[in-house]
Amino acid sequence: MNNRGPRYPGYNVLDKRDTPSWNEITRKVIDHRLTLDGPKFFTLEEWLTLRALCDCIVPQRSGRAPVQCAALVDHKMELDQRDGFRPPSLPSQREAWRRGIAAINEECRERYGGAFHELTGGQQDRLLRLLEEGEASSPAWGDMPAKVFFKRRLVHDIAAAYYALPHAWNEMGFGGPASPRGYVRLDFNKRDRWEAIEQHD
Amino acid sequence: MTEDDPTRVPRAKNGRAPDVLRVGGWVPMRCFADDEQVDFVIVGTGAGGGTLSCKLSEYGFSVVALDVGPYWRPLEDFASDEHEQYKLYWTDERISGGEDALELGRNNSGQSVGGSMVHFAMVSLRFRPEWFKSRSLLGYGVDWPVDWREMWGYYREVEENLCLAGPIKYPWGPPRPRYPYRPHELNAAAKVLARGCEKLGIKWCSTPIATLSAPRGLAHPCVYRGFCIAGCSTNAKQSAINTWLPRALKAGAEIRDLAMVGRVELDANGRVRGVHYHREGQWRFQRARNVVVAGYAIETPRLLLNSACPQAPDGLANSSGLVGKYLMAHCNQGVYGVFDDEIRWYKAPPSLSLTEHWNYTDEGKDFDGGYAYMSQGPLPVEWSGTQTGNHKLWGESLLRDMERYNHYAGLKIVGECQAMETNTVRLADEKDRFGLPIANVTFAHSDNDKKLIAHAKNFMRTALEAAGGYDIWAEETETAHLMGTCRMGDDPRSSVVNPDGRTWDVPNLWICDGSLFPTSGGVNPSLTIQAMACRIADRIKALAARAEV
Ligand SMILES: Cc1cc2nc3c(=O)[nH]c(=O)nc-3n(C[C@H](O)[C@H](O)[C@H](O)COP(=O)(O)OP(=O)(O)OC[C@H]3O[C@@H](n4cnc5c(N)ncnc54)[C@H](O)[C@@H]3O)c2cc1C
Ligand code: SF4
């Protein structure tokens, strides 16, 4: 684990919630996002796998990704909010996720004798690299290529959910919502009062 | 759900349409009955359809424009949030395959009244004049059946309508008047591009861009919030929804939101009778003297193919067999590097500076065509997609690199794509929510595209290094903007529409959108789509005066 402190200590984008940086609809949608705690679409068993996958794809210093990350993936499936396209080798997103989680757990059982969330960190990491390299071998994958699922659904959906959370914006020093008030200072090393301050060591 | 949910209940009805410039506002709208034979039904209200709706209604034609997307009021409906704003994109399913399968949805397809321009990045460039005759003058591609000087006049008309902000003197191409509004202040990301160009001795300039640098009516100047491709909540962005369409309404056009056209109907004489469309839970039929399809490069051929009937078994206007073929997408590779300076590229529109050097220089290239490149400013969700996709990061390495967000800058091309017959839009067996077959898209780059990409990545890497960047990496696969699939030409055997935008096969069926591009050029397409729509409107007006419409 990394022992460096946060890059933007003390910065919390939510502190701007009641300033001119946030309009009404922004407050509404972010407030709602922070109430999500899932699962509504996934079964409890699938949820355990998804949580463990989030911990691997977007690991935290504290060791656990915020619950809203998995919950936002679950929410996307619950509402079936699609991306607008899919590769010919994948079924639609709900089916892809259901089959993908089942196949991951099957692959884990065959190799390590337990479900994904029961494995050690090292085993989880090895398993994900194997999917990434296209070396999954469980028949549970059927005609769905594990490599495509890994890239297009697993990593993509989890990262897109995580980086839609204020928690992640704080880590990056992103300004967050900005309407009606945007920014005034645009030049190198210039910062408006309502932007994050970077820690220089 | 609240009663005023524009994604579920149409807003433009009963004699009024939303006033996009006022919270809760309305403007009067003329309405037509379904059995009233209007002069023009226009399918799609984006860069092509929105512009044409305005021009034709101002010329006195009766116009009904249909769009399956919602009618937004940006001031109240647009959140400062990438995730929420997915509601602007075409998220109905499409299948996308081939060696270089295209990313659709957010990347290139909108579904809103106002079309993809609602979330476009506002870069508004003219074609290099020679591109209209690239076969004759440059030795590749095909010629457009139009003259660049004619287009030059229409470009100006669009630039004035959008109050483009841009430089006094544009460094490339034939002289043009100064842009209507003064250029924007450059952000640090744009200055990185400038530094690189100056070090390498090539020209750069402030991007001609469709966001206000001074007030215009009720719209305020751009506040540099940087959410442009998630929709502009302040109306500083100038696009179809807040320029062409309000003019169209004023001139008597009717705009129907949440209205999906499923089929264009032919009569026994091979002429179009009108369109079948789905709105408020039922299928309806709007009669029309003429139909214009303006659904963009995937939906336009899809609709023509879905309209197959005994008189046209392979789809409407498809005697050439070319409907859905020669799909193009601009090469759009980015090169990214880290800087010691804080860049904070989330501020301001993403592409405030650019160079068209490699569009206007033909020496020193081992490929046909050209490219522009621009400064960048991705927001977190988009940036995470680049990091996990092209940069292949996840886990600890993803989080660590995402923390360098404020120190990154990047350069990205809009590179000319060679049209290939094997890049296609066809119908899949799968159906959408209206029961209509969805699009099956196939795309692969030509060898020429690959050479162009390699040249561009190499050059931009050197430019970023010269500007002080390190840890530089480049994207493998990335495309932007769709074009082609119903190409314009002067031979019915090798094109779908004639130089007036009229289909060769059906005299009262027209196409007016990005699908009629026979070549792509190395610049973003919307200015050319709008200019072509102005030109088609003038052609229609002239033909109507001779009773040929
Ligand atoms: C993220 C992004 C950034 C971009 N940035 C730039 C830029 O900086 N500069 C630039 O020049 N271009 C840019 N573009 C491209 C530009 O927006 C498009 O090229 C342009 O809008 C295409 O115009 P069009 O009229 O062909 O289609 P669109 O503008 O997409 O309009 C088509 C409309 O038709 C509707 N429709 C389709 N089928 C049907 C049907 N069957 N029934 C009813 N309605 C239907 C759709 O809902 C849509 O609203 C960008 C695009 C995106 C997505
Ligand atoms: S940066 Fe300007 S154009 Fe872009 S969303 Fe903000 S106000 Fe609109």
C-alpha cells in the first residue's frame, strides 16, 4: 500500500454543495447517488462478488472501495442504463454481468476452490490478470469471451461508476460540479478560491 | 416520476414548445394535423435537420420536424455531472463490430431535440477547399459535387448564426472575414499546444468555437465550467437547440419531441406519402409532400433500410446498393503527458487551441489526407475510460495515475478517414423498444488511416515533449464523428443523393445530415453539415420556384 497522504488534503467537493457551483438539479442527482447502497439488481451472492471486484479495480487506502461504487453499477443495471452499443460477442449488459459474475466464481472454484470474494488478494489479482490476458478456461464462460467481458464491462463499468463519485473527485482534485459558477483563472498554476489545493512535498 | 419529465411526456404540444432560454418558459408553436399534407417532414433536429427546419420554414414552407429525443431546457434540466447527462446520448442498443469497432453512444451519437450538437465540443472548422475535389486535386477519395466557393458563403452564414468566437486572422486557407465574436482566453491546456507548436516552428491558433465570448440576447458568455460534452447548462454553447430551432418555431415550424419515425411510406408511384412515427404510446402517420431524413450516419440508413417495401425491397433510395455503405469515423487518437505545472484541464471548453498544419501541408507525409490536432480536457468519467481502455490501467496503478489528473495535458487529432465500402450500417435481427430492427455497425481502418495515425502520434509526442511533458503515452484506438452511409454524388450508380440532397430514386425524399459526406476531411463535421443544410435549403427554394419540388 501507498503510504503517501492524499494529494489534496482537506478538499471535499461536497463542501461546495450549497454554493453557486451547484445548481438545483445537480444537488438532486448527487444527493441521490450518495444514498445508493444496493443491491437492487444483483443477488446477495452476486453483490459480494461485485464488491470484491470493485475493491480490486479501484482499491482504497483503507482497503475497501466506497459502497456507492458497487451500488452505482447495480443502479445502472437496475434501470438498464445502457451505453448505446455493444460488441457482437457480448450479450446485453444485464445478461453479460450475470453470466460474467457466475463464470468468474466458477473459474475461481475450479482454480482455487472458493468464490471470488473468498480468495486472498494475491489470488484475486492473478485471476483478474488471467481474464485480462484471455486465459480464462472455465466452460462456464460459454460463448462469451472473458477478455472482452473484462475490458468492456468489468473494468469499464466499475471505473465509470467510481469516477462518478465525489469521493474520487476529491482524490483527483477535480473541481466537481460547476454551474452556474464556473471558473475565472485558467492559466498554468492558477486556482480559483473554490478549487482544490495541492499538497507539494 | 414528475409530470414534467421530458424523457417521458412530450413538451412540444398544444400550440407551444419549451423556451430553451428561460426556466419553465414556453414559446408559441404552430401545429399541424397528422392528415394535413405538410410541405416537409424532417426526421431529426440536429445539425442537419435543425438547420434545414429553420431555413425551409423561413422560406415559407410548412415544416414538421420529428425527433425521438426529449426537448430540454438546459437551464433547468442539465446537471453538472457526467453520469446524469448520459440522458443526452443515443443509448438505445446498437451492435458495433469489425476490426476497429466504433464506440457509439456518448462518443458520437445524441438523442435530443437539437441532435448530437447538444453535447458537441463546439469546434467549428471549414473544410480545406481542395477537399471538395480531393480526387481531382489531391489524388485520393472522391469529389463532392459542389464548389468550395459556394460552400464558403454558407460557412459564413453558419458562423454568423452561431456567433462563433475565433481569431481575427485564421492562419490557414483562403482569406475569410474575422469571426463574429472575439477569441476566448486560453486555458493552460491550450497553451501547452501553443508551446509545442512554437518549439516545432508550426502555426497554431485559438479555436473557432461555438460558445459565446460576449453576451447574446438572454444567453451569457461561457463561464468556463468545462462540462460542454455533457451539455451546456448556461446556454453559452451555440447550437441547433438554441439557435436554429427557436428561429424555426418563430417562422412557423412544428417540432415534435419523443417522436420516433419507424418507416417512410412509398405510394404506388414510387413517391413518398409521409412517415409512420411513434409518439405517446401509439403509431401515427404524418402526411407530407416531401420527407427529409436527417437522423445521422447510423439512423438515416437504418430508417431507409427499415422502410423496405414491395416497390423498394432493398430499402428506400437504395438502387445503387450503397445505403449504409462507406461509413466513416474520424481518427481521434490522443497523446497525453504529465507536466510539472498544474494544468487543471477540467476548466473551460476542452479544445481552445488547435493546429491545422498537417491539413494544409502536403509535404513530408507518407499518407493521403490530413489531420488537425487540438488541446484536450476530459472530465473524470471520460478520463477513466481512456485510462482503463487505451492505457489499460486498473487497480492501484489506475488510482495513482488518476491522481495526476491536474498535471496532465493532451493533444488529439481529428484525422481524415478514407471511405471504404466494407464499413457499413446494416440491420440486426434484434429489435429496439419500438419493435424496429436495430443497427449493426462494422468498421475497420484502412491502411492509409493507420499511416496517418502513426504520423500524427509521432508528431504530437514530439510536440508534447517540446512543451515540457513527460511520461507520454498515446491512444491506440479512438474515433470521433460519424459520416457517410448515404453519399452525395453526381452519378446515381455511385451515390445515394444528388447534389441537391435529393435521393436519386425517390424524387420527394431528401437527406440532409452527416450521412451524405462522400469524404470526411480532417476537421470536425458540424459546420459543414450546417452549411450544406443551408445550401440544400437554397436549392429547394430555387427548385420550388420552377415547380420542381
Ligand atoms: C461528444 C461529441 C463531441 C462533438 N464535438 C464536435 C465538435 O467539436 N465540432 C463538430 O463540428 N462536431 C462535433 N461533434 C459532431 C457533431 O455533433 C455531429 O457531427 C452532428 O451533430 C451531426 O449532425 P446530424 O444532423 O447529422 O445528426 P445529429 O445532430 O445527431 O441529429 C440527428 C437527430 O436525429 C434524431 N433521430 C435519428 N433517427 C430518428 C428517427 N428514426 N426518428 C426520429 N428522430 C430520429 C436523433 O435523435 C438526433 O437528435 C461532436 C459529437 C459528439 C457526440
Ligand atoms: S465551458 Fe462554456 S460552453 Fe462549455 S459548458 Fe461551460 S459555459 Fe457551456
